[in-house]
Amino acid sequence: GKYAEGRGGAAGVRADDAAGGARSAAMACEMPAPPPAPLLAHYGGTARALCLGEAIVAGVQMGDVMVRPDARGVLSRSGPFALVTRHFIDERVGDGLPYAVGFGFPNARHARLGELLGLYRALGEVRELSWPAAPARGPAAWRWQLAPLAETGQAPDPKAWARRYALWAGMLRALPDWLIAQRNADWCRHRYLDHPHHRYRLDWLRCRYTRRVLGAVVLRVPPADAPAPDSWEWMDWIGEPRHLPLAIAVARAEAANAGVPWLRGWFSAPLIERHTQHPGDPAPGPVCTWCVTVRRSADVPAGRDAAPWWLT
């Protein structure tokens, strides 16, 4: 399962009704117990190690937050969202608990409520960039290419996987003052290559002539038998940040060659401002905020999360 083998956890809140008394009566009469009360809210998180320089702490990415439509209006201190959020954080985040800090990308309404309840602290915006697919120019056209590493359902070559690890180590060295979620081999395999529904492709950004590799690109693409897509989705980059604009240019050319009109991706604002924006680039549109839990362990002192976050 998604949260098995230490990959995360979840909590839920059920409706408060007379089911308890009904169950007692059923047990006394040796009758089948009635079904449990309906689930009103669910809150789940995926374990993600967070790196800041040489320090690594256990984080949890809170992403599976759902509230039943007929309970969504109860956004209050005692409503289903507040109860399930507080329970999840109190049980899993803090000193002596599985995770040092939680982070996530709530919608505007949930982010405001989380702040009002003293559970979340908003740090910045996640924005969407959309590039029209277009042939590359200059060295991106004749010198560099995307060379397949693996795609969903495939196992990468062990030697290639070792090279990918070296790229990740180089990325960390190049971002000593950034907070970045770990992208090691186990996580990439689980997140992309073993995904049960979506198709991802992992490619090297590689020189056509010397076979020098600058990084690894992850794209979400439709299944081979799916209708022609409107866009490919940029998911991840593993490599030194200075090569990111080149990787985007080559990916745009690859999309154009495949007849795909657009390349789109979500990025944290600091990443956009420092590593992707150049004259003529599209204006980013805001998508959501990213938040951290106010509760955290002593391993993540207050203010440490103010470092720029690398999020895609």
C-alpha cells in the first residue's frame, strides 16, 4: 500500500452518532454489529527526508486530505478537518515521534484555517510555468539530448542508477543553503517507476558526442495508447541547478518532436526566481501555497525552514 513499509501514515474522523449504543445492543443479542459511522475526513502523509546542507531530518509530506462534501462547510476549530489535522500532527510530528516536521500544499481555504488553528505556517507560493513546445536553439539543439534511463514499469540498469545517485549528491553540494526533499534511488523508484496509474519517463540530459551526463529529467507522459495530450508535465530534475534551463529547453524540443503543444510544471517561487526565469520566459501563475507544521522537533529549530525550498 501507499503508506506501507514506513512510507507514511493516515488518520480519519468518523461521524458522531448513536452507533456505540447500537453496537452494544447487537453484541448483547449476538447479532451482527452495525457498520461503522461514515468517514467524514481523511488525512494522510508520505515520509520524505529533508536535506539542508549536510543535515537530514525525517519529514512528512501531507498530501491526502479529503473531507466529505456535506462536511466541508464545517471548517471550524471542532470541525472534521480541524480534528483530523490536529490528530495526525499530534500523533506523528514532534520530539520522539516519527517525523521532525510536516509540510504540504493545501488549498487556500485549508491553509487559512490551518494558520488560524495554529497548526500550519505558510512559507510561500507554488506557481505553474507553461512553455510552448518549440525546437531548441544553439547548443541545446545540436549538442544535448534526452536519452532514456527508464520509465514506469521498468527497472533501470544498476550502473545507470549509481550515476543518478552521483547526480543527486552533486545537486546537494550545489544547494548548501536550500531545503530540498531527498531524491534517492528508493524514493524515485517508488514514486515514478512503480506507480500503479501514471506513466513517467526518466531521461538523462546527455551530450550527443561525449556522452557526458548533466542530470536526470522526470516527465509525466500519457500511456502509449492514450489520445494525443495537450501537454507533458515536468516532474523533477536531479542535477546541478545551473543546468536546469538547458534541461527545460531540451524537454520543450522533445515535446515538439512528439507533437505535444506544451510543457508545464509546478515550481516553488524561490526556484523560479533563481533558476528558471530569463527574458521571454512565461509569467508564472500561482497554484497554491506551501506550508509547514508549527509543531516540529528540536531537530528543526524555528526559522530554519525559512531557507529557500526546492519544490517541483
